[in-house]
Amino acid sequence: MNQALAPVWYLPHGGGPLPLLNDPQHSPLIRFLSELSHSIEHNSKPAALLVISAHWETAEPTLSSAAQPSLFYDYSGFPPASYQLNYPVAGAPELASQIAAKLQQAGFAAALNPDRGLDHGVFVPLMLLRPQADIPLLQLSLLQGLDPKTHIALGEAISFLRAQNVLIIGSGMSFHNMQAFFRDDIVTDTQVADFNQYLIDSLQPELSYQEQATLLTHWQQAPYARLMHPREEHLLPLHVCFGAAKGSPVKVLFNDNVINKTVLAFGW
């Protein structure tokens, strides 16, 4: 890896707060993210963390800009303890303003939001990745309409952050079919594996950046695409990560086809 550039990660956050409640089905993910925490300072401690979560969609790219962000418990029906979780991390309002200006230069009508808390797509993986809560953290929304090409462009517009030692994290899932989470007769492990392989094959180094972008833009051509993602909000953080990485080589850090556990790292 170029020592001057921070990596970019695409990782799953699991089901609601379950990874933080030690749910047995999430054990492999819990273990992986906890172990990955030791690598977060792979080259140096990041200056900040920017997370693109599947759980925030806006008409224009919007950045959380609170100095001390709260948590947004955007789930229901879980034990009381899951509504008392705390992650006392600092925000990065100055960085949020800088990113918004760069997005505006790239043609996006960017906005700042000082009120919205960090949703579970942010605080669940970060409580496992960085329990110390000692790295400033901010969130960037997805765009309504869920256009893959636009999300790649969004990633390209924030690629400058890598040179500022900002770790960009896309928090979604490579497989997200809510019905299938509660039934075992809808999706097979083989189908999940075939779809995941399309994603991995789309990022192989023998392909040009434009060829990779085309394959990701047309992800619906992948095997079982709409079965994996009836709605693609959990996939599109990958497109933002891809754009932010701008052709940096990708590694598959973890791949468990038994629900939603593909982890990709660009430029690492």
C-alpha cells in the first residue's frame, strides 16, 4: 500500500444491535471485527473515521456535523440494554464542512446535519472496531434513488480524504434479504456465494478501473442479484468505497456465505 493513503473498508454491521448482544449467529462477525480492531492503526492511527451507512438516505449528500454526536437507535423490538448503548466519540464538524465543500465542487448539493445521531450501521461496527472511541467520527448519507453510478461518483469526490489519513468505511451487507433472515427456504448458501463471487470478480486487478465500475454499476446482472438485494441500500456503500479507492487493489479480508459477511479492503 502507498504509505501516504489510508485504506477503505467495506464491511457488514449485522442485524440491528445483535453483534453487541453476543448473538450466537453473529459470532464469526463479532470475532472478525474485534480482531480487525487491532489493524485499524495498520500504518498510523487514523485522523478520523468516515462511515457511509446503509441506514441513512437523503436527497443530497449529507454529513453529520455534531461536535459530540448522539446515537440513533434505529431499530425496535430488542432488549432494553440495546437502547442504553453508549459510544462517547467526538465528531468532526470542521472535517464535515471541508468534505461538504469538496462535494459541492464535484457538483453535489451537499449539506450538514448537526442533529441526527449515528445510526446502528455506524455505532455497532465501531463499538467492536474501536471500543476506545478515541478517533473522531462522522457519517455520510446515501442518496435517495440509489443510483449505483452516482454513488461511485460520490466516492470519487471524497477520495481526497485518504491522503489526509481518514479511514473510509462503508457499512452495509453483501447480502440483505430480510425475509431470508427469518426463513431458510428462500436463499441458499450457494446462491449467496455466487453473488459474492460476482462482486469479487468485478474488482480483480486485471480489469481496468472503468471495467470494474461498469460491472458494479450493472450489479443487477450478477447471479441472483435481486434475491440478494430486493432493495440495494446495503450494497451501495460498496460503490462509495470503490469510488473512494479509485482503482486501489482490493483484498477479501473475510467471506462467510452464511449471511451477509463479506469484508473487502481497498488499498491495504
